[in-house]
Amino acid sequence: MFLLKADLIITMKIDIISVVPDLLQSPFGHSILKRAKDKGLLEVNVINLREYTTYSRAQVDDYPFGGGAGMVMMVEPLVNAIESLQKTTSYDEVIFLTPDGETFNQQIANHFSLKENLLLICGHYKGIDQRVRDHFITKEISIGDYVLSGGELAAAVLVDSIGRLIPGVLNDETSALTDSFQDNLLAPPVYTRPEIFRGWKVPEILMGGNHAKIDQWRMEQSLQRTKERRPDLLQDDPLPSS
Ligand code: 6GU
């Protein structure tokens, strides 16, 4: 929880371990996430894995035992980095971003948004030494069935989707509730000024001011969109898996 009775604000902290920290410099400095940081609700730290290696030339990867293509991120630099961070922070989850993880969705974002301290670990090359996964990782997350060259963009997706859900981050607290996926439905169409553009009119119902009718129209549109585009959502068990 983030707003305690005494109005004490607790910052959510997300630490990210990466071999290409530069990739993560820009994504969190804009828009809603910038506001979350400025309000003191979210802190994001990017940690360069190469600072934790004892090998020469800042080496963090090596050939796989047993042969095969690609490099593997070594156990020692990762464990050094994780244990060093754990000295000052007790993480609620240590999350490894990997294409073979559980597929990320809104329910998982909701779940993580209620945590206080998260550690994200970005994989690269052919992955990380399995012993890190066995002994330190508490959740493995993928952002979809395609392969990225590293976990950084996936980490940015997680931070964005989680950060905007932290209580107090969005101006209008209800607006996260009307997002697509929050109730397993896609969001309805939206319109703003002008009422007519090139002869294309805004649906009359939205201009009438009858909010019960508008709510009903939006629900029908949501259902119709979901049936057409994502019928699978209507069959899914709406309960979160964890
Ligand atoms: Cl989390 N990492 C990588 N490397 N590729 C992915 C992914 C993550 N999620 C989907 N593809």
C-alpha cells in the first residue's frame, strides 16, 4: 500500500539490472512515469551489470558448457549484483525477463503495482546461467511470443504498465479502471472536439448528456469490439493466476 493513514507516501522502487543500461535512460523520463517520479511515487534505478564482474574487460558472458550457439550470462556477476542490492533492499519479487517466462498481462501488472520493491533482471544472449534462476529469481516474465534481443525493452514495458497503476500516479484515479483489459474487455471508442470533421460525426449518444445511456452505449461497444477482435478474452477465467 502506498498512501497510509497518516498520508505518508511510500515510494515504489524498481531496480533494473542490465548490460546495456543506456537503453533504459529515456523511457521513464516522460509523461505519466515522469509525473510518478516527480510526485515521489516511483523510483527507477538502472544498474550496470558490468560493474559487478570480477573478470577482465568487464566480461559478463561466456560460452555454454556442452557447446552450442550463443553466449550465456555468467552466474557470478549476476549474483554479485543481486546480493549487493539485497544488502540495502528487501525485494518483494526478483523478476527475470525472458521469452520462456509467464506471459505478461494486465492482471500481473495489477499484482506487481501493489508491491514496494521490485528487482528486474534483463537477459541477453542465450540467457542466464540456470543457477541464477534456480536460486534468486521469484518470477519469470515474457511480454509475448516473439524474441527480443534483450530484456530491456520488456523491462520498460513492465515499468510503464506497473508505474501508471501505482495509486496516486494517474490524475483521475478511475481512468485505470476503464482501461482495456481491466475487466477482460477492450476499451470503447472515444472522441473529442470537433463534433464534425470532414463530415464525420461523433455518435449522437455521446453529445446528449444522458450518462446512463452513454455508459450503456460504451459497454455495448466494448463487448462488440471484444467479440470481434479478442473473443478469447470473453472465455478467459477473469481471476488472476497468482
Ligand atoms: Cl522478457 N525477453 C526477450 N529477450 N524476448 C522477449 C521477451 C523478453 N518477451 C518476449 N520476447
